[in-house]
Amino acid sequence: MKLFPQHCRKKKYYLYLMTFIVLGLSFLERFTCAGLFGTDVKKLKETRNVQGLILALKDKDPKVQYDAAEALGEIGDNRAVEPLATALKNDEFSGVRWKAAEALSKIGAPAVEALIGALRHDDDDVRWKAAIALGEIGDPRAIEPLIILLCDEDRFVKSHAALALGAIGEPSVNPLLRALREGDGNLRWNAAIALGKIRDPRAIEPLIRALADKYENVRAESASSLAAIGKPALGPLLRFLKFSDGPERLEVVTTLGELHDTDAIQPLIQMLENADDDERKAIADALDAILIPTIEPLVRKLRDGPHQTNELTRSDNNGGEG
């Protein structure tokens, strides 16, 4: 006597077959995503598999690590902060560290403390990447740690800390002004750079005073930052010019030239009457800096002849459209 009819055995056979196929497909998909055929970061990203992507950060293939870091940044899940910070600090590949820093910047505020911690890392490559990420996030919590980094032993790190403070903007102004006033030469130099990136009028008077700094690089960056602030700096510079002398006076004249503001021409010409040789040379250079960009288009029109002059005039009247 048969225990199961023929049709029952067939149903059972098909059930086993279907179970085997489903399990096989599941097994194959799992190993396609991680293992047998290599990690499929694209699949992990599409399914928002954060844990899988975190595991992929430890893959032996740097390309997989790089893509996993990028995907985690785009997903923006807070669970990725610590693994990405670990990749930033410990990965042997600079490209992966950079992509980890970029991913942390995309995650934003939850990543700030981890990035601040990375500013103290022994590797200068890690420090400047963390500085850039903090600048992109723009969180005021990073201001004081970044100001400390302005004194870093590595020039590249210092410059990126200054850029990051400039990117954070207005909240950085008062701490930077304090650094410009009280810091050592390195700190004053990079504070001047950062203030030029922010272009806040509150920095004008302190930057003018820094034109008398004993270090040439501080004076040069202060002048460049005043030029970046532009028109609002003109009046204070002209007032300071009346009470300055010696090297300070020369720095102010040079800075007026860097402003490229035609309103400085008359005051500079008036200085010529009582100027010494060094001052006359500085005034001439400043007037060149202001006048040459101003008259260059006219000179070009004159040299190109009437036809070109008419063409340029029509272009100007049409707002520069072709």
C-alpha cells in the first residue's frame, strides 16, 4: 500500500524544488553583494543597506572602500559617523580618507565632534581633510579648534584651517579678530587670511592696524584682505594715511592700489607734494594698479580702430550679449 498518492508526491517534489530555488537565489544575492563575486556597493546603496556599506569600508579593495564611503555620505545616516571617522583617521589610502571626510561633511552636524577629534590626529593629511569638512558643515563648534589649527606645524594644514574658518563665516569673526590682535606671528598671518575670506567690515580697522605688523607676511595678507573687503575699506584707509608715516604709510599706499578704487586717485596725487623717494615710488605703483585696469579697455578700443570701437560700443549697449 502506497503512503502517498502519485499527485501528492509530485506536489511535494515541486515544493522542495521551489524552496531550493528561492534559497539559492537568496544565497547568490547575498554573496553577490558581499563575498563570492565581490561587494556590490551599488546594490547596497540602492537598498540603503547602511550596515552592509559600513562593512564595505573594511573591504580589501580600496575602490570598494571609496565607493562605500561615498554612498554612506549620500545616504546621510548617523550610524555611519564613527565608521567613517575611523576610515578618515586609519585608512592607508588618501583617496578613501578624503571620501570619508567628504561623506562626514554631508552627514553634517552629527559628524562635527568626530571631525574635531580628527583635527588632533598625528597625520597632517587627516588634519587638513577634517578641517575642510568642518568648513563645509559650517558649525560654530569647530571655530576654536580650527583657530588652534592655524598654528599647526604644517603649512598646508594651516591654510586649510583658515579657509575653513572663512567658510564658516560671520561666527568666526570675533575669535579671528582676537587671534589677529593677540596671537603669535603664525596665528596673526592665518587669521588675516581667514578674515579676507569672510569680508566682514568689522575686520577693517584691525586689519589696517596689522599693516604695521613686524612680519611681512602678516602685513601682506592684511593688505590682501582689505582689498578683498573692497570699497568699505577705502575711507578708513584714507583716514589712517593722514596719521601714518614710514613703513606703515607705504603699506597703506600699497593697499590703496590693491583696492583698484578710482576714489583713491586724488588723495594719492595730493600726497606727492610732500612725499619722499620711497613714497613717490609707492604712490606711482598704486596709481598704476588703479589706472591701468581702468584705461585698458579704452586703450584697446583705440588700438583696434573705429570698426572695433563701434563693435565694442554696441556690445556694451546690449549688455555684453553677442
